[in-house]
Amino acid sequence: MHAYKKVFEEVLHEVGKVVVGQEDMIKQILTGLLCNGNVLVEGYPGLAKTLTVKTLAQIMNLKYSRIQNTPDLMPSDVTGTHIIEEKNGKREFKFHPGPIFANFVLADEINRATPRTQSALLEAMQEGQVTVGNDTFKLDQPFFVLATQNPIEQEGTYPLPEAQTDRFLLKIKVGYPTPTEEAEIMNRYAAEIKEHHLRIVLDKNHLFALQNLTRQVPISNDLKEKIVQIVTSTRERTDMIQYGASPRASIGLLLASKAHALIEGRNHVSLDDIRRIAYPIMRHRIILNFEAERKGLTTDDAITQVLSRVK
């Protein structure tokens, strides 16, 4: 397993040439990749979300595309459309694929798109295919959507419904850099512009192998019971939580804790892996009740209380 840890350290080193800090975010995005799941990232503008995804796609030699979501974005702008083309004096419809046809798709500010466009993106995420008219097109694997949203509720945003956010394996919260990191960002990006020569660390086949390996990481029956205990207790804490996490949270917590153990170079899942990954797995899958919101509690506070009950 130490050999695999070395691979992930190399990935972090290469990303570190471009992105300062944000190690937790990078590791959690890698966790999503290893589980073949999609990721929702919440953070203020300017915190290197886009830069991180673009850099990861480069060092894995995967096709990258970016969808800038706006209220006037149509589903066909995402999926692609049929265009009439003239060939040998005949007119025929030809399909022009949209930006969804890539391995790494960054859906920037997903809450700015209308519900109709959001659902086109979510069909692709869920089914691994796109339907345009009567035709269905399979998406190239690996296919990974990383959607970003701004935590500030602004005018002209369409918040993702709970049923749709549940389809994201992880919801990552990105914080501000430390003062030392901020000084390094200033020095790096306000000085002479340098070309970063990034090395390809992983390719498609390596990624598929790592995804298979993730599922094989051993976990004890005791820890599986702990996962069930954590998820079901979100449904029992009616003093804070109105709606608890769905069974998708149990599956996600099991898979993501295996991926977390692999990234950390361990050959089995520990309780620490489960505790660390419980926040991004569950924070978008529970809804607080009015009383908890009145007290100013967040979903992360509720998860901390749930975890404190697990011995």
C-alpha cells in the first residue's frame, strides 16, 4: 500500500506546483475519483477550485472541459445538438457533442443554471449517457463531474434540490488559505509569470486499476456496523435533524473510507478514516430542523454530535 501512497504524494506534489495549500480539498477530490463518484465543491470565488481540477486533469492526461453555468444556458449547450450539414449535395443531421463529452467536467456555479439545465447535467452524472432527441450517446469513461457553487445566496441562483445534491458523492467545503499560504500565493502570482511543466503521474488505465483496488480495501464487520450506526442515528436525532441521510450515505461512507485509507497508505479502513470522511459524505444529505437553524447550528455541527455518540 505504501507504493500507492507514493503515487498520491506525487499527485499532490505536481498539483502543488500550481496550487498553494488546499491539500484537504485535493485529497477529497481524489477520493471522489477513486470511488468513481461526482463531487460538489462549495467555496468563495478565488480559492483555486477551477485551477485544481484543471491541473488534476493535466497530470492524469484526461480530457477536461468547463461549463460556465448561467441562467440563459440551455440543456443543448451542455449535451450538444444536431446541426444540418450539406454533404455531396445532400442535407443531413450531424451530432455536435457539447462540453459534457469529456473525462473531467467542471460545472462552474451550478446553482446559476436553470433547473432544466441542471437536470441535463444530472442525467449525464447518473446514467453515464446523454439523450438528445431520440438518440442516446454513451459518455467516455472515466467520467467525473466536479460542480462548484458559491455559499452566498445571490439573486438569480437556483439552489440544487436535496434529491439532486444526494447524487454527489461528496460535498467539499473550501476554506481560505492560512496567512503563510496567502503570502506564498502573492509571491507566486504577482511575480514573473512562469510556465509550469507538469508531469503526467497517472493515466486512464492506472485510474481504473486504482478504482478497482479501492473496492478491495478490507474493512472489518465492526466498522461496517459503525457506518450503519452513524447513518441511522442521523434519522433518529429529531432534536436537530428533520431529514436524515439516505442509504446512499451508507454506501458512500463505506467506499470513501476505503479510498481515504488507500490515499493515506493504509491497507485497511480505520475508524479515523470513517470519521474524517463522514463530513463531506453527509453534510449535503441531512436537513436541519427549525430549532437547530434558530440556534445557528450547521450540518457539520450536527455530524459532530452524531459522531460523538459513536463509541
